[in-house]
Amino acid sequence: MALAIGDINSGAKPLPLGRASRRFDGMLARASFSGLNLGMGRFAQGIAQTAAIPGVHTFMFATEPGIMRRVSGRKLFGRHIFHFRPNERTVTGSPPGMPWAFGIVTMPFERLTAHAPDLMGAGAATPLDDDRMFVAPPAAMNELVGLMNDISDVIQHTPGVIAEPLPAKAMAGAVVDKLLACLSQGLVKPDGAAVGRHRQIVARFERVLDERPEEMLSLGDICAAVGVAERTLNLACQEFLGEGAMRYARNRRLDLVHARLRASDPAAAQVTGVAMTYGFWELGRFAQAYRLRFGERPSDTLRRKTH
């Protein structure tokens, strides 16, 4: 199957974070074949996005010189190839005004595992379920980007080629070969100390929210429980969650309200009671925030149970 414009992966919906300040123009050419999902895109604005792509290994790289994107606190540019942490939320963003041109490849776990002995740093000390930043050799990287550009042209102009089994199989094999050449011949760039520390801070922060889901915790309470200063917590959250600590905590509670309303009997439940259960006492602000997040009123969510 080939689509000229589409999602990066059929199991994920990358969501913009915040609002674009001007018109957004972009192109995404996507193809799915032989267990692979391929995407080539260019966005006039490198808007911040978040995505969790389940059940696959995902690799992203820049396809034009002079552009950069931050991925979970790390810089992705040049010959870097970022290997996402599978099944976890990943946040990406670009400096203001900078476009983003990229290639992305996803493949099933078993396909990469079969090649794991050939990957540098893929031993027990660097498990494949962690994220990694590879630095590919120049020649191998140029070949991968060139191949992805060729496939992008096919997707957009002659998509019927990919619908044929033999060409699709050949393209899939070529992409895997070129990608693995970049990974096996390249180097694994270790995390900086700050990135690793911020990852641990976010993990502690999410544990606090899991342990006290119904409490409207203040920023001071959260910082005391996590053991860091407010600035440090917010910086870590921006890098790994795409938003500040208090906004993320509020949205978690909104998600819990949404789930409770969807599961409740409209004859027995009241929106007010559910909202207050999760710490929303200012009901006017709660209703506004709920509608912005879910595109409907809380009462609409509850009533849908009857239809």
C-alpha cells in the first residue's frame, strides 16, 4: 500500500503541541510494505509533536543539511539516526522558524532482532528497547537518504509500482540493507549526563502522579516528592513530555475524568462529582479545559454512553 499523504505509521497519530502561529505547509509521502513503514516528509515549520508508535522499532533522520530537531532532549541533525524507545511517548520539536525535512523507518521487533548481533552497541549493555543515537558514516548515510528520496518520488508519482509484490519486496530489502549499513558501520552516541538525569526525573514525576491520581498537587508538592527544583522539573518535562509539569499533571487528570465519564452510567453519574473526584473544583475552568482537550463537553461524553 502506498499513500502520497498520510500518517507516519498506521498505529500512531503524531499530534501537534500548541498552536501554529502561521499557515502550516507540509508533505508526507508514506508507504507500507513487507512489514516496513516508510515516510519521507518536509514541513515548512518544524512544529512540536508527540507520538507513541507501539510494537515496532522506529528510526528517524534528517534529509537536508543545516536543519536540526530535538528528540526527547537530544539534537538530531546531519548524519545522526535516532532510534526511538518503543512503546513510549516521544516528543520532538524544532527551533523557531526552522523547517524540518526527514525520513522515518519502522519495522517489527523480530526483523531488527534478527540483525542485532551486527549492530554496534546492541549487546546486553545496550538493550534494543532503549533509545539510541547513531552517527552514520557519510557514504552510508548518503546512500540511505538517496534511496528514501527515490522511494518518495515513486510514492508520489507512480504509487502502483509499490502495489506490485516483487518491486515492494526489493525496495523493502534495499531500505533495510541501507539502514543496517548506517547502524552497523556507525557509532552509538552516548546520552549526555543531563539527558540521562532528566529521564530519571520524568520517571519519578510520573510515579508520583500514578501514586496520587486524584490529587490536585501543587508544583511545590510535586517538586518535593520528586526531589528537584521547579526549573529542573519543568525543563525535564518539556524535553520528554512536551509540556510543563503542571500542564501535564492537569492533562493526566483530565484524561482520567474522560475515561471515567465514558465508563459511567449516565443515570447514576454526574459530571460535577467525577470532576471533583479528580481535583477539579473550579467547574467553569474545568469545562473549558475539557472541551479544548477532547473537542466536546463533559456532559456529551457522559451521554454518549446511552447511544
